[in-house]
Amino acid sequence: MLKVFKFGGASVKNAEAVKNAAAIVKRYQSDKLIVVVSAMDKTTNKLELLADAYFYGKDTLQEIYDDLKTFHFDILNSLFTDKSNKVFADLENDFVELMWAIEDDPSSTFSHHYDQIVSMGEIFSSRIVSAYFNEAGSICQWLDARGIIQTDNTYTEGKVDFELTQQLAETNLLPLLKQHSIILTQGFIGGTSENFTTTLGREGSDYTAAILAYSTNAESVTIWKDVPGVLNADPKWFSDTKKIDELTYQDAIELAYYGATVIHPKTIKPLQNKNIPLYVKSFISPETEGTIIKDSHKQLPVPSFIFKVNQMLITISPRDFSFIAEENLSKMFALFHQHHVKINVMQLSAISFSVCVDMDDKKIKPLIKILQSDYKILYNDALELVTIRYYDQSTIDRVCVNKEVLMEQKSRYTVQLVVRNN
Ligand code: ASP
Ligand code: MG
């Protein structure tokens, strides 16, 4: 059976982790596998700094580049004793490619350059992991995801052309699976019709796994994580978390949308569309069950909590006391859309419209400035957004201890509270 596996940054963060991933793959020798890997550890963050240093001409450029190179070659050196292995030359070439991307003066937008640079993390990682899988005895073929996953040229947030991607998967990926039991490719990245690289949004490797499963009609997707499965709360905030054994697509997409970081929100749709189950399993104890997300009617057994910090509550009101009518709203929504600001919660009153958004200065400041030309704007920052799915009053009371609630919204299954710590 064809399975898609995704190994995230933490599961390939060093030589030990890569060995562990190889051991996991060995457990599935009777299957065909498409393995999707993310950049190793915090590489994507470092590459973001590199893109910034390049575009804005900072003198940290060379230092960041050298640091990335040393990090990857250190891992390679601890994985391979035979230094004549071809992977050393391949990785060297990949770093030459990165050098080319930061050599000449910027000639395009920041987002375009960002994608050409930041995408290299997955190239490095896939190069090392695929060579090591072969070394460890799992015959595996490296594949460039940019030749399969096709997007438009919305850099940093590439929109996938599913039809074309499926065609390319059928002609260029599936035949490879006849000769090799494992195809290893990159998460997070795609290609445009002009052969530029795009990225699919931060943490987008889960989405890649779903796109490839959709395009190849795979039997399942498994995301290997450092947690035992999907938990009802982030262990960062709660000590008594519970693992959820089974989750519906609907609950999974809601939880991911509200900010549960365990799965990328875009992952669910392609899987739901083809009824492909998604497993979330621990790479630390791969023999344990984990969570299965599928088409089912099971409600979550316990309330689930999602905390989002760094939130901002913005209240927008017309200066002349006129009603917030549809005309005003469509104007405001257009501005939010243009500034790529996602609304986490919103609430309407007669003469004001309040939204809770992530506090991302680069996007919010220009948005507020434009809104201010037509509306009165009030805002609070450093807030938290708490979402509880399948809430009851006692769970609400429990999360509100020592917090002041600035906005509350309840639907049948979900409550959202914008709170300030007292
Ligand atoms: N490496 C990318 C990121 O860190 C994609 C991923 O990890 O899913 O955002
Ligand atoms: Mg990552």
C-alpha cells in the first residue's frame, strides 16, 4: 500500500534524529512510501534571517551562510564515515546554489527572493536524509518537489494548482514508485510555470504531504511528531493533557484553524476530499497508536483548548456615529485581505466592528494607518486568545482565572475568549 510520511524539522534535527527516522521507515518495508521532509531543526528561521540580511544589505550575511553550512556538514559528517559518498558533492552544490541566490543585488520583490532562499532548507535536508536512508539499507529515490507541486506565483503563500500537480504526480512520481520503494522529497516548496521556487507558508510540509497523498490517491498520511498524537491542549500551557485517539476531519480542521500547532490548517481539506485518513504519531515511540483523523462521527471526548498569545484587539468605528453597514464592512474586509491580515475572531455592534488578530507589526501597522483615515481605531495588544472546543462552564471558569475577558463569542461547540492577564 502507498503511504505518505512526513518528518518535520524536529524529527530530523540532528544525526541521531535522522537515524531514528531511518529506523521508523524500516518498519514499513512491505509498503511503498512517499517521504516528505522539512528543513532540519531551526534552519528555516535561520534562512529567514539570511533572506533579510541579503535583501536589506546587512553585514551578517556571510556569517549566517557559514553557520548554515557548518550545521549541515556536521550532521553529514556524523552520519557518513565514507567521505567519498556522492552526498558530500551534492550538498556542496546545493550550498553553491544558495550562494547564487544571495550573490547579486536583489532584482525582484522581497517575497520572491525569500522563497528562492528559504526553500533551500528542505533541499539540504532531503539530500542528507535520502542519502542516509540508502546507506541504512532502504532503497530510496530523491525527488525535487518543485517538479511536481505546481503553484501560482504568490510568493511565500503559493496557491497550489491541484489539477496540474495531480497530472505531474501521475507522469513523474508514480512510475518511480515501480522501481523504488521509497520516494523522498521536500515539504513546504513548489514550483511555478516559470521555474521559480515558491513556498507554501510556514509549517507547510504537512500540507505537502496532503497534496501528494491527494495526487497519488495514497492510502494514508502519517505525520511523525515529538508528541504522542493530537492532545486536547498544548503541554506548554497545561500539565494534564489527554491524547485524543480519534478525531473527525471537521474537528481537526477547526482545531488547526484556531491555532493548534499540531497540524497545519491547510492539511485537512485535500485529505477530506479524497477520504484519506491522517495519522499523527510519535517518532519517539513509533509503535504506539497515536491519533487517527478521518471521516467519523465521534465527538471529542474532552474539551480541547487552544491558546494563542500575542493577540491584538482592534475596534473600528465610523467617526460620525453612522452604522457599521455592509458597505463599510466590505471596505474593511478588502483592506484586511490586501494586507494579508487574518481575522481570528470578530464581533459587530451598531457602530463598531472589533477584530482579534495576530500582532504582526509589519502587517498591522500599515493596515491601521489606512483604516485611521476613515475610522476611529482603538486597540489593545499583548492579549491572549483562548479557544475551547466542546466547552462547558467549568472549563471556561478554569481558563479565566486571573484573566480579564475583553471579548467573548460562543457558538454551539466552540467558545472564544480574548483575554488579558491580570
Ligand atoms: N521548514 C518549514 C518551516 O519551518 C516548513 C515546515 O517545517 O513544515 O516553516
Ligand atoms: Mg519546520
